[in-house]
Amino acid sequence: MRVKRWKALPWVAACALVIGGCGGEGITVPADDGGLVDSGTPDGGTPDGGTPDGGMDFFAPGGDGASNPLSVPGGSARAGRLGAADLPPDPNGLSVVKTGDFVLANDKIAVVIEDAGPSDLYDPYGGAIIDVGRMEGGKIVDPADFNELMVGVGRFLIEPTSVSVVADGTAGGPAVVRAIGTLQVIPFINSFGAALYPSDYTGFPVAVDYVLEPGASFVDAYYTFDNTGGAMRQGVDQLFLVMQFDRMPIFSPDYGFSLGMGVAVPHPWIGYTKDGLTGWAIAAPAGMLAQGITVSGTNQLIGPKFDIPAGEILRRHYMRFYAGGPGADGLQAAIRGARNEPTRALSGVVQTPSGDPLEGIHVHVESADGSKYVTRSEPTGADGVYTVHVPDGEAVRLTPYVRGADVPAPTAVAADATAGPDLTLTPPAFLKVEAHPMGAPTEPLPIRLKVISTTGSIPTVPDYFGEQSFPNAIADTQPVLHLLFPLDGRATVPVPTGTYRVVASHGPEYSVFDDGMVEVDAATDTPDSPKTLNIALEHLVDSPGVLCGDFHIHTFRSPDSGDDAKDKIRSGVADGNEIMVRSDHEWVNDFDPIVKDLGAQAWVYGVSGIELTTFVFGHFGVFPLVADPSQINDGSIPWNDHATIFNPVDVLNDARSRPGSPLVIINHPRWSGGIGGAYFNYVGYDRTTGDVSADKLDQWDTQFQVVEVFNDQSFNENLNLEVGDWFSFLSRGRHIFAVGDSDSHHVFSGSPVGYPRNCITLGTDEPEAFRQPASGIDDDTLRDAVRDGHLVVSGGVYVTVTGPNGEGPGDTVKGAGANVTLHVKVQSPPWTRFDAANNTTHDVALEMFANCPGTDGRMCTGGAYMEIPVGDVMDQTTWFDGDVTVPTGLDGTRAEGWVVFHAYVKDGTLDPVFASHGGAPREPFGVTNPIFFKP
């Protein structure tokens, strides 16, 4: 897991430092809700300014509720358990809603609350909101792409002993679902959360009432705290952890979709929305919400602090959960209605200058002066009609937008206008690409397709519009207009009239099409007659009996990835990956069923796995691992229980004991970018001594055989980090093998699958062999080949090494003397050495590391380092193909020797195919696993 660096603007950082945020101080409480609390003995007050509750026992459980809770008459609300036929649609296979969970429904919305008991995802307790949708025809429709909402009391959540219905709505009035239990720590954040939120509420009795009124577009959550036997609790922190914005972008009034960039102001509500789906938002009824840290797909939202009086029961209106849709406009319309904010609907048609309606257009609404974002429409249909809801009495301006078309000037709408204007969008030109393997013009070839501006600019809109953008190409100087991964090699895209650079590729074994003078004209290159490029890519790198793949790939099942699994597979295939291991955080999942759905079996084999993601002692790749839907997170490997952290050795042995004896890979063991994600750092591994910290001896796993030495990085970037560790193990006689993976989280934001990748000797070039029992190749074959080091790592350069008797990486040359002759071959397509920014060709290097200690890089004290002369490779794919004499080090002082070869392009870059990362280019490189020598 590669977590983004913690981000906080100054206001937010100050709030975090005072432990609990600044929301509420000096801020006017919204008029629709005073957030009034209800204290007394046992409860004799007035919740939320209403009538006295008559001493209701808020810790009394109820029953199962209405037998058919989705059958809701108009003007009513219902609560009950979901049956199998009631479950909301699950188009992405990511829903955690199950039969028996509870639902609150009226004629507008349905909100699902999980039953008590062990829970999926990161909240292990249950009793929380886990989905929301609109109601239509007695069914839940257009459900949110809901991930996870944790409503915290500091770093604590309710662990319910029961969830039940205390008012099913059949007698009129609201429907109420109640969770009763105690507060327990949020396990995955407890190790660092205690510093931010030190107050301990372990075991504090609490009940949560989820209340839905007839006709409402929100659910109110009331928390009742039983402090009858305790001292006063001052400054209690109200915390919301929302793992959502990578699947549904974050949105707020005035700031639109820019809130994910850290807008440090208080908000009346913060929401999450997506075209075509039900959106949702939360508000803190007692005040405003502040945005705290944003990291790894998670927003920390902070409500006002509060006190729990000594010896009393406190009932507090804790959260208002809004729902509405479709899209941002539907959500905002629902919220404005709930808050009694008058609005008006503006409708019109988006059309060409000749009056033809345009489909798929967003209409964005800003304040008249452009200082605030208001809303955006759903994409227009075939009739071109748009509808947006805007505040009464406010002048606004409208801008239609679709990627690839010029952006017109905004159209003003007066404050008293009751109808929207028709909007004109100039049609773009159209560019069509058809790619195939060289010599096979009728066969499709999956490609990575980039359409790049050569003028240094493309039509853009403000960030708060929330429209997609892509990383620039060529040293970040050329904007990318389109990035696509068509599996059939065919795509048609809109572009403004002009000249473009078109780049089509199929990974580092193929040539690249790169034409910077593609001219298109809207007058002639129309949808019916687009500018067409027929592209043939040549397979240049020879790799018989080898399949290359990536073992560390995230999808939107991980909270910090926004990539649809289908898009991930398309991109991986387009970039030439033949094996893809799905390694989502804390959830066992498989790529291959989706590969089959896409019809991509000939190109790639998908493997089931997980990234075991602790927030304490590291991250670990585990595969092949078969999903078990009867278990939490389909069979994830537990590493904690409440506040207890398990011993890493026990956790890793648990992983290895699973069916199929999965391989455990130590992922990014020196990673410095996240919380508790680096195992070698955690145990204090010292490559000079080979020891770990004395207090971590019992937590040092001695059974691992594979380390992710390269995580979206090259050999040179890691020479004094994981490469040094790897060499230190080898020099101590421990056969540890290196893998290289992308850890890809966002393919459209510059995190490609397969940089680097592992090229494994399997005796086949066909991914389909894994699905053919007669081939003798299966997941066990893959596991064993990786475990035994029969692979090389390619970051665009493919290096092979062969011993005198056919030995390869991971093998031992026996009967070796002082020197052994090995055959080394280095290949990469010419484009990996070409510098497009400067129109030059880079030099290359081939290096030998034999018995190096790992403590001094290329100094290699006690071993042998050599740069092997390569010569001028010009436009050749093969740089080097010859014998190398290797000093084995078998001089009587060591029982075994080893050698690793590394090749790279000096000052090289894989641009324009793979964008830079972290401001640095991705260097083309390749490295072998060791060949060993014994006398």
C-alpha cells in the first residue's frame, strides 16, 4: 500500500494539534437543528427541542421490525430486516450488505444499518450505516458506491451487543433502529490514534438511535451516553472517519469538488456524490464540520466538542445523514429541501451551433462572479436536456463541459430567472485509432493510448468542477488530453481542432507508435468520418517460456484506490502484463473472474490475493489466497483484536497456513511514506550486523523468502535501501529473492501496473496455460517459481542470465571454482533509451554485483563489482549478448557465492509511455535474481 503523505492546511493542522478540531466555536448553529442535548436522571429532558420524552429507556432493545420494510405507503416510514429479495443492486461486487441487516425506508430514501456482530471492512463491530439508495417502486435503486463511514467518539466506536427496531413505523411517525453496546477502540488506528485522541472510553455504555421520519431525506443519529456511575467527561471529540472519496468524490457547498484538496474552512455539511447514483452527506447538528487530515482515501471530519455530565445520562443529536440523487445536483436538491432553503430548477438544452442536441455533457453552475461553486447536472441524454437546482434569488452562470471540446464562456442567468438557457458547445474534431500487431492487421492489440497537446495547453476548467485530468507527459511539459486502454486496440476520441501527439504502446516488449504531428480539424474529422490512424506495433523483446506480471495491484476495494477493477485489468493488459495479482488492503479478492468477463483470457491470468495491511508492523503480499465469503473480508488475515496487536510471526504463519500454502512477500520494508507499513523499519533490521532490535527478536520472522525490493522504484533509487537489505541477506547465506511491483493505486493519475514487473520462468508464453489442467501449470507452479527465485525484475529492461549447465536465477552452479562463466543477455526496445524532450539517445550500463555486503553500494567491500562494457547500442533491441566471467568468491572463506546483474538506461525515462512519479522520471532498468555458486 503506497499511502499519500499526510496533508493538512494550516487551519486544519492547528485543529488537529489541539486534539479535536475548531468546529463550532464562534459559528452560528444552523437554524434547522439546535443540537440540543438531553440530560437528566434517568432522562427527563427534551431531545432536540421537541416534546418531553417521558423518561424513555434508550437502552431497551426492540425486535425485528416490519416484515416487509420496503413496502412503504406514502407519508410513512418503515424499519425492519432486509430479505434476500430486498438487497440493493451491487454492480461492482463491493457491497457488504447482507440478508438480515436492517433498513430504514420511506418513499424517498432507504438507509441500511448493519446487524451486530463481526463486520467487514475496517470497522469490525457492526451497527453502522453501510449503504444508502433512493426508493422507487418498493425497491432500493441507484445505491451509492458506498465504502465506509465510522462515527467516532474520539478514537472509539460502538461495539453493539444488539441492533434492533424500536419503532417500525407501522403506527405512524418515525421508524427507529437502535444499536446498544459499549465504546471500543477503532483497532486499525489505535496505535497512532491514542496520540491524537488520548481520552479512554473503553467499555462506556452507549446506545445509538437511527431515526427516519416520513418524507424526510435524512436519517438522524442520536447517541445516548450512560454516565450514571462516572465522573464528568469534558471536551469529548466528535470524529467522523470517511473512507469514500476515491469511489465517490467529496463535495461541499461553495467549494464543490475541490474539498479533497484540503479546503481549510468549516462546512455545514460534507457529502460524497457520483453521476447516476444516490449521494450522501453528513452534518454535525450542534455546529459545523471541520476537515482534518486526508490520507489514503480517508477524510477525518471533526464536529464540535461536547461534555458528558457526571452521574447522568446524556442524549445527543450526533449526526444528520442526508441522502439524495442522482449525482451532485440531486444530493444538493435533497439537502436544500431538508434545510428549507428555497431553490429553483433551471432546464435547457445543450446543443451545437446548428441546434443539434449533445449527449454526455455536464453543465456546471457557479456564482455569478465565479467565486463559488454551486452544482452540476447529470450528463445530458440524447435529447441534450440538462436540469440544475440553484438557490432562489441568486444570479449564477452556467458552463457546459465535455472532455475533448473547447470550453465556452459562461452563460449568465439572472437571479429572478425561472428557466435555464439553451447552451451552445462547438463540436470537436474526432480522432480514431486502430492498433494491431505488426504483420497481423486483422488481430486486435490492447494498447495504452495517449493523446497529448503539442501546444502546451488543453481546454481546462476549475478544479472544483471535479472533471478528470491526467498527468502531463514529457517531463511534465505536455498536457495529456486523453488516456485510454482499449482491449481491442480501437478508440475514437473528441479533440479540439489542432495538432496532437499520439502515443500508442503495449508495454516494454513492443515498439511504440509516437507521432507528434497528427492534425485534426472539426470541419472534416467528424464522428462519421474521423481522422484515422492505423497503428502496427512490433514485438521486439524475446522472452520464450516466460510470463511477466505484477504482484501488488490495488482496486477500489482498497479505500485508497479509485480504480475500477475492470479499468485496472484493461490498463494492465494494455501495458503488457500477463499475470496480475489482486492485492487489495485487508480483503481477499480475485482478478480472473473479471478477466473472463472482459474476454481478456488470452492476454492475462488473474490471481487471488491480499495485501495484509497492518498499521503497526508492515504490509505483506499474500498469494495465491482463495477467497472465503463466509469469513470477514472474504478471509482476511487478522493482525489485531481491539487494542491488542498480534505478534508478526504468528500473523505471517497464519497466512502461510491458509489453504494452498500461500507465499508471503515482505512489501516495501523500508517505506517511509506511511503509518507502520515497513517491516524492516519496525524490527530495526541492521544490514551491517544482520540483527534486529533486541526488543523485537521475538517478532522477527525467519521464514520469509521473498522481499518486494522494488516498489514503483528502480534499482538505483533503492540501492541504499531495500537493495542493500537484499544483498545483506544473500551475503549471510540466506536465499532471499527480490520481486518488483507497481503498488498501483491510481492508473489514471500516473500509477501504471507493471512498473516494475516480474518475469517468471514457467515454461510457457500463454496465460491460458493456467486455466488448462493438462498444461501442468497452476497457482502452485507460480507460487513455487517465485519462492525459488526463478524470475527477473523488469522496469522496461529485460535481463537474462544462464549458467554453464542451463542454470538460471535462483539456481546453484555446483562444482564452481574461483571463476564461472555466465551468459548474459540484455534487451529493451529503442524507445526506452530515447529522450523525447531533448531528441537524444541515452547511454546504457550493465553491472555485476558479486558477494556484495549491501552496506556500501557499488563499493562492494569483500566482493566484486564491475561495470561491463556494452558499447554503442544505437537502435538495437539487444544491448548485450555475451559471456561474463564472474569471480565466485569461493576462496575458502565462504561456503557459497552469488551474483546479481543490473542493467539500466543512464538518466533515462519511460516517458511518454509512463509518466514521472514524485517529480522524478521512471528509470528503465532490469535486474536478475541471484545465481549461487558452490564448490
